[in-house]
Amino acid sequence: MTLRELASALARKEVTVTEHIEHTLRALDGLHGTPWENLVAERCDDTALAEAALLDAELAGDRWRSPLHGVAVAIKDNIDVAGMPTRCGSAALADAPPAQHDALLIKRLREAGAIVVAKSHLHEFAYGCTGEANAAGPAANPHDPTRITGGSSSGSAALVAKRVVPLAIGTDTGCSVRAPAALCGVVGFKPSYGALPADGAFPLSTTLDHMGLLTADVVDAGLAWGAIPGIARTPWPIAGLRVGRLRGSLWEVRDPVIAEALDRACAALVQAGVELVDVEMPHAEEMSATYAAIAGSEAYETHAELFSRRSADYQPSVAKLLAAQADRSAVDYLRALRSMRRMRDESLRVMRQEFGLNGLVTATTPIRATPIGNESIDGLPVRREILRMCIPFNTLGVPAMSVPAPDAPGLPVGIQLAGLGTNEGQQRVPGTHPAEAITLGLGMTAGM
């Protein structure tokens, strides 16, 4: 069932929470002996079943918390869940003790009635975008186990794609919710910076880290978003919105299947009443260039002590990335940070006020899932290609969503929609109105 179908069935008492959780645990059991076994990093069957019984008792007493009441959720294994270790996919944390407390977002999910059933695979320490680097081995794409899932929220995307859970939680520093969503054929929603609390998540870059949701489709993403306590929920009509189709070398797509899917998505937005214009994002390439210095410096600061003791326990590709940051000066880091903030503010001002844009559309990635172990495609680095069309939305801090293009032949294709926080000429504050991206996603999928 979709999340909305499940939520309706649970609320109507057509299915008990315990029955749903037992079904989910059997689905997790079904991964054993398959290429997807390592999508699950840790399970908490007993706790999940105990919570299910309590939530069934609440429903029996006509208490219904939200559309997430009794819904099974998988959590990326760099986010603390009380009673479960947070190993971040790394042998360097193989002996990590169980977390003492839930991350703040997990607390809010529990408040809404969600039930954690498992921790999920990730690219080690979230420092990578393919889903290959993990102490348990690479994650296998649900559509072709010889290919990557994308990362770093690899297990979260794949478990939703395999319909094991209707909702999973990931993190996104440069692409890590949207890229695996695109490559696995699900929706990945990165709200604006700070809209979902990152407290209790193992950091990669505190300047750029976002939390995010993965669901089967946009309707489910909107349902989950609206059910989480403590966030802004703003309805947004799509007709009359002005959306920029991003142009320029950074947004170039060579894969004809992706290019055609993007054309169809843009046509669907126009059909839904959107005014579509071609635009170039100011400073896009320069902001992307500062990304590596900021994310790398902050990652190295987080890992310096552990890396000095246990570098041999890191996956080789992640160890190489961290080692490359050791000699960067504080001056270079601060310059990059100041440059990014200046360019971000200027870019948002131009797009909001001078172009009058409410949102943006582009592909999520210019490539589809590549074979596991391939570092390049058509002579281009896979890592750079996966990141290049996603990074700008982390530097801008605006909400962005990857939506699977329907009817694309072969492997999945993701279309990326971003909100800019404007409506009828009024500037909005980033972080308060991520609903724009959901609105655009709903309008696009309805017309395709």
C-alpha cells in the first residue's frame, strides 16, 4: 500500500498497527539471501512490536495522532535512534554503543505515531553519493542489483523503492536524498535548511546538512511532511507560479531519455498553469566550487580525532576524501564560507526579485544508475555527475524534491523541482515554506 492507503486503512481500523508492523518485519526477513540484504543496517523488531501494541490501544480508544499513526519507518544509520547503535556504515564505529536518546526528528516522528523498524544502509559517514562505500558492501539498485543506488541515503531510497517501508528518513548535504531517489525511482524531498531538525544526526557539514524524506510518490511526501509536528505547512496553488527552467553548462543533460523526460515535465507544469521561463542561476558554478572547501573542511574537523586513530577502518574512497582535506587552511575555509554566503544571497535576490521566480526545474542527475565499481561514465567522473545538479540547492538552502519521471524507458529518471519562497511578489524566508516544492511536484506528476 501507499502511505496514504495505509494511513486510511489504519485510521479506519481495517488493518491493525500490529498487522502492518508484522508484515513489514516479514518483508525485511525477505531480503535475507538477496542482493538487497545489506540495505538493513540494524533492526528493532521487539521494540517495534511493543510500540505497535500501544498504538493499537490508542486507536481502540479513538485516539489517532496523525497520518503517520502506526506507520513503519526506516532511518538512515547516521541518525540516532534510542537503543540502537549509530554506526554510519563504518567499521570505525563497529563498537558504537546504543544511542541514549532519539534525534529530535525521530522524537517528532514518534510523536506523530511513526514506528521505527530498522536503520538503513548509507554511503559511509554520508561522505559520498554512490552508495558503494560501506563496511557491509555496496547497496544494490532495486531495479538492477549490478548498479548503484546513489547515495548517501542509499538504503532509505532502496527500501522505499522495494516497498518494504512507505517512508524512510535520510540526510542531504549535496544530493544525498535526491540522487538515490532519482536512481531508485522514488521521491526524495529535501526541505529548506533547518526546516527539519538535524540535532542527533552525525554531521558531515553543519553549514550544508539537511534532513529529508523518501516516499513512493509526491502525494505521500506531502502527507508525511504535513504530519510531522513543529513544521510550517502552507498550501500553495500552482496556477500562476513562475518557474525557471535552468539553462547553462552546469545543467546540461546528454542522456536523451533524461532530456526527453525533462521536456515532458516542463510541458506538464505549463499545462498545470505554470509560467515557464528559461533562466541561468547566478553564481551556480562558483557556489558549487566553494562547496567542496566548506563540506570538506567541516567533515575533516568532525572526523579528525577518529580518523587519526582508525583511518584503516574507513572505506578507501572516504579515507582518501578526508585525507585530502587535512592541509586546507582555516583562511581558505572562511573565504569559501563568506563567498558562498555572498553568492547565495545575490543569487536568491536576482531569482526572486529580478526574475520573479517561485521555483526552478531541472533534472536531478544527468545520468542514471551506473554499474557498481564504475568510477566514470563516458569519460566523466560518476561522483561529479551525480552531484553537479544537486549541490546548488544545498548552497542556496532552498527546498528541493526529486520526482520520478513516469514512463521513462529503462532505469529510473529523476526530475528536480525547487521552491524559492516567493508568492505574488512577496519574499519569503528560506526554511518556512518548503511546500512550494511539493506543490510543483504534485502539479508536474498530475500532468504527466
